[in-house]
Amino acid sequence: MKNYKAIGKIGEGTFSEVMKMQSLRDGNYYACKQMKQHFESIEQVNNLREIQALRRLNPHPNILTLHEVVFDRKSGSLALICELMDMNVYELIRGRRHPLSEKKVVHYMYQLCRALDHMHRNGIFHRDVKPENILIKQEILKLGDFGSCRSVYSKQPYTEYISTRWYRAPECLLTDGFYSHKMDLWSAGCVFYEITSLQPLFPGANELDQISKIHDVMGTPAAKTLTKFKQSRAMSFDFPFKKGSGIPLQTANLSPQCLSLLHAMVAYDPDERITAHQALQHPYFQDQRAAEKQARGGHRKVAPELLSNKWQISKEGSKQKQSLKQEESRPRRQGPAYLMELPQLKLPGATKLSYSSPALQTVFRPGGSGKVPMLRPLKCGAANQKADAQKDIKPNLKQYHLPTIERKGGGY
């Protein structure tokens, strides 16, 4: 890391610390994700899902750009050099008195759905979509922090702890690890609501309260859905029937199209939940699709089955005319994007590795010491501090309630 100068600390998570760094070669600023774990070999680094996923998904306009991977075999230190973004979505909405305009919301949500669609098409699901992991730079949105991602074809059940509680899908809460890429759409729906209302949709205090919060709004699920969930859990459960209050409309100016997409994303049953690919075809994104088509000259043909998608917007915005199972019945595209496992990186004989953009050379040069000094965080305020949720808030102001769960890390 001798070619970088530490500027300040962006955030810290359980497994890494994120620093703002300046390159001494080109003067540009980058985000350095320094892993707390020490690695014994290049093979161990190669097997890190986060690196494999970012290599596969880059470049994409809505996926965080990985410029370089720096591994020092002597110290076992590993750092990911990523592009530096302005803020995450949590920082964007924190403390705001007025919601974002729907024009801005639709702009951001379209980009988030594009990121999810690209990721799922390439056989990866994120498993921790939340405001802190969605990064903003000017008007561009990018999905970051792929530390929890998995291959969509990896074997269930998944045993490790995933997804921040407020954004955790019902199938993650009620089954013993039997869930799919559809969990990302539930999480994105929760983010969708949060950026329109400045309030979390399901702020559960614990897992049991999380389920209760979901049922308070959505109602208890249909018997067939519960039956499916019970088949994937050792412990049986039953819930007393509850109708549900419906999604609270904190912002009265939301369009019917907005509500329709929101309901489709937080459908209780994952089999009935919309896919990212279907979401991109929703009427809510009509202007974004038209702008994209105009930007590329209108030469790209749209698949006939997408043109036939018809949506019915009800007063609640919750019903769709077309079955959301259409996506699952479509044959899978053949090719490297549908490999069963993420590919192994092959770097035989190398002691240090770098993954660089054409403009960024490797950090280590022949003859260098190869040592990576420990980064010392500078004294500057962390971006995300645990807030006091009990502070008095004036009732006439629509102000975001700072969360009671701990929010840390910079989303990288």
C-alpha cells in the first residue's frame, strides 16, 4: 500500500474496515476495504466469494467497480481497492424532513433493479441488500458489499447468518435456510418503501417481532405458502389469522404504478414475488426504458414476450394481471453466466496479485518490499453512528426515525 495515502475512515464492519485513500500515482481517491481476516495463500484469496463475484459482475454501471486486489503473502493482509462513492442511501435519507421526489426515487430504483437483474442473470444473489450497501455518486446508484453473496445454484440449505433483520424476507425467517435470489427483491422492496417514506417498513426488534411486524402490515400468509415453509423447517409453527393493515402510505403523492411495483416486490410468497427482470418491464419504469431506448438509438429489439407483459393497477396498486411465475418457466440462457459454481481464479506462481483497471497499475512493483503496512484510522467521525431512537421528534415533521439496530460500514 506504499502507493496510497490514508485520508480518513469511511466505516467499519464485522469483517473489514473501509478507508478513503489517495493514490500517490494519479492523485485520485479510492475506497480501500481492508479485510480483518488474514489469509494464508493466494488460493484462499481466490476462493473469496466477494472477489469472484465482483470480477464476474464488473464492469456494470450499477455495480461497484473493483479496481485492484492487493494481497501480501508475508503478512496475510488483503485489501480491495474500489471506486469511491459520495454516500450510501442510508446517509442520503437520514434526518431528511421531506421525502425525495418521485422522479428521483424512480431513477434510483430503476438502477437498483438493473443491478439485481445483472447479478441474478450471472448466477449470483446478494443476500444483504439494504440502504447502507447501496451507494450513490451524483445521480448514479451502485450496489456494493458482496461479502454475503452466494451462487444461485449453490446447495441449500444455507446455514450462515445473512441479511440485516429489517430487510429479511419471510422465507429467510421461517425456513431453515431454504431461500433463493427472490430474497433480494423483498429487501429491495423494503428499501423502496424507505426512500419514499423515510421510514423503515418492517423495523422488527428481534426475529419474532420481525415476523409480527410483517404480519401487521401484510397479514398472515395463505395456507399453501405456510405449508411450503413448514416443509423446509424442523420446528412447526402456526399463526392466528390477521388481515393486515396494508402498506402505510406515509407519502400521499405516490403514483398507482409505484404502489403496484412495491406490492409486487414484497409479495409474501417468493414464488409470487416479482423478479428483477420483470420489475424492469413494469409501467413504473416506462420513462426510464424510453430514455434508454432513445440513448442507444432504438436499435436494440425487445423480446416479444416482454412486449406482451400487461399489468393491471388496482387502487391499492397490489394486483398484477400477469402471473409472476412467467420468469421461472422461461428456459435458462446457456453460457458462462449460468455456471453452477463461481469460477476459480487461476494465478499460478504469483505471490501478489492485482486486479486493475487499465488506468491503474499494480500496487506492487518488482523489487518492492511487498509489505502492506497496517492502516491507522485517522480521527474523523464515522459516517454511520448508532443513533438514539428515543429522541423527541416533532410530530408535524416527516423526519426519518434513526434505527435502533446498529448501522456501520460504508457499503463497500
